[in-house]
Amino acid sequence: MKEFQTIIGLEVHVELLTNSKMFCWCSTEFGRQPNTQVCPVCLGLPGALPVVNEKAIELGLRTSIALNCRINKECIFVRKSYFYPDLPKNFQISQYGDPIGVDGYLCIGTKNIGILRVHMEEDTGKLIHDERTGTWSGIDFNRSGIPLMEIVTKPEITGPDEAEQFLQELKRLISYIEVSDCNMEEGSLRCDANISVKLKSDTKLGTKVEVKNMNSFRSVRRALTYEQQRLTSLLEKKKEIFQETRLWNETLQITEPMRTKEEAHDYRYFPEPDLLPFRIDIDTINRVKSEIGELPQLKEKRFQSEYGLSPYDSAVLSSEKTIADYFEQAISFYAKPKQVANWIQTEILGLLKEAKCRIDKCKVSPQSLAKIVEMVDNNIVSATTGKKILREVFATGTDPEALVREKNLIQISNTEQIETMIDEVLDENPQAVGDYKSGKTQALGFLVGQVMKKSGSKANPAVVRQILQKKLD
Ligand SMILES: [Zn+2]
């Protein structure tokens, strides 16, 4: 069996979170009527002049810093010429020789993946094909000119799973630093991949194939897995591999040839004559650095060392900045990190998923959650009641303590009251009592459940179990 080696490089396009486009003042809002957010600049009309969006440059700089890149002090924009209906100027303003950031890295697990470059450009319009009748196509230029950032990795990714892992980590980083919402469904994050396979013993790299049209991280992994197998089998049969671009077909789960790949010189890059080079001074770099805040990987480690959380819990709680902030706010009201972490993971995240809601829009404030967890821990309410209260606060936003008073939900730990209920349950369930006495110990759980039911989940289950066991034995 011959041994093969796969090498993958990714090109990730990220739409930036700016209010206006890259070179004009048109809105970037998603989902409006086609061609309502356009002007002479983003329609490429003759004589229109571009003006650089300062916020977009700042977001590009923030990303370059977060990806440990060297920052080019002087960057230039270039024209990348190609002809396609979604590109009204017949060229795209992009960066080539002097991008904003170069030579960085992103750590995944224990490995650094090199970042070749981070550059700024503008998005194209969007072609819409009428798939029902197949009789017309339209172009929506609302997307034309939206600030776009391209992140190109070095060819250092060794397989489809690692590619997916890299994308997850990159998405987490970019969302954290508030550069993009990274919403793949709305196209704010798109990914193309270059893949080549060679014999491990070969010193020369294999011929690379570009794969496009992947709409989720899962399809990136699947498309690359398919392509890896296709290239390996060509090598095994000693057949020629062509340098080409292939499209991922989500329905058929295969890649299909699209065109042979352009070379850089086909794009006829040259400096954009309508824009001056822009300079980034050291003060700006230092200011942006100081504003970035704690990056997710550091936060994840700190959650373990400072709060004693497990690696898994830390990873979940630092998966999004809003979740991490919520957690830290909640423990500022009730300093039991492990308990609060459990409630967020098992209850809050579940409720949010059910309601398709974001944690920063959640009606349970961090303070309310802290109160609920504290009441359960102090046996003021039972865990079951605590969960019910949480559901109600989630729906209405009421204060949990007021709810406990109003609805008289305070847990019964009074042994006399509990004993009375136990006696009733024992009378009503002779069968279960018999089972227990004949050695079926699981009957105890059933009886505890009956007492809890009778108390409206208000009895303290630990006290119930204790008294019940004593009475039965
Ligand atoms: Zn415009």
C-alpha cells in the first residue's frame, strides 16, 4: 500500500460589519429589494470615483493583528480585471502585492496554521437564476461593493477534518473581534479550497485543484474528502491530474469540473489609479491592538485556570463572546462558577436553541439566572422548581424571587409535613412497598417520585428519600 499526503490551503472571504460599502455610502443591509442599495460607484458607471471606507480598513487591521500578521505600513489597492456579469466595472478593486497583513498564523489544537495574507477588496453583485422555469436570470447589485476581506492560509492543512477545525476556530475569532457576523447562510463567510495529493516519498507538490461552491463547514469537509479520494485514485491509476477549478454539487455530493484555472497574469493586476496608497501608522496599530480585548483561546484557558472549569465546559462557554460575557456576569452575582456553568449549558443554551434566540437577547438576565441557581443551591426551591422558574422567566422576564413568593414555591424541608405526605403515598401504593421489601430497590425511586408529585415538586427530594428509606426499613 502506497502512502499519500494531502495538502490543503484555504481562501476565506468574510463580509465586514460596516454600515456602508467599501468605496461608496450605499447601505450594506442584507435582504432588501434587489438593486435598491446602489449608486454610480458600486454600479461602476463611468466617471464615478471610489472613496475608501475607513471602518473597513480598521476591521481588516484588527483581523490581521488577531491573526498575528505583520502589518504593511503602506498598502495599495489594485485592479483585478476579469469579465463576468456580476462585476459591472469589469474589474474588482482588490489588493495584490501589498495587502494589509502578511505572514501570520492561527493556532488550532497544538498546531499553528500559517496565514499567507489578509487583504481587502469589494464584493461582486449576485446572479439570480430562476430555477423553476429556467427562463431568466437577474443580477442584484446590492451586494456589489460590500467590504470583503480575504484570508489566505499557507498550504499547511493536512486533511479535510483539519480544514473544518481551522474554519471553526477562524469563525470564532472573527466573531469575537466583531469584524463579521460570519453568517454562512447570508454569505458573510465563504470558503474556497486548494487541494493536492502526492506520494509521501515525492519531494514535488502534487497538481492542485481548486474547489468552490461550498456553503457550510460540513460541505467543505465533504467536498475535500471527495476530492482527496478522487485525486488519490487518479494517482494510483497513474492518470494525469489537471489544474482546474471544480464546483461542489451539494445534491449529488460530488465535485464537477468548472474551468481551467486562471494564472495571476490573466487578471492583469495594476495599481488602482483612483485611490492613493493608504498608510497605517504605529499609533493606529497600537490603538487597535489595545481595543481588541481577550481573544477566545486565551479566554478558554483562563476559564479553566481561574474558575476551575473542565476543558469541555470552557470550550462551550467561550464558543461565543456573548455566551462568555453572560457567564462572567452571572458569576459576578453568584460566585459558584461550576454551578452557573452547568445551568447555562444544560438549561439556558437548550431554551435558546428551542426558541431560536441569541443569548444577548435572552429575557433571563445573568442576575436572574444567578438568583435561581443560588435558590436551588440553598434548598429554597427544589431543582425541578428551579427549572420551572427558569422557563417562566425565559418567557416573561419576571424577577425569579418575586415569582417564588407569588406562587408560593418555597421548598418544603419541614419533616412533619413531608412525613404526612409519605404516609399517604405508602398507603396508596402497597404494590411498590411490597416490591421494595422483596428486594426490588428501584421501587424506592418510584415512591420518592410519588411524594414529589404530591408536593407539587416542592418537597426537598433529599429529605424525602431519607425519611422514606427509614420508614420502609
Ligand atoms: Zn454605492
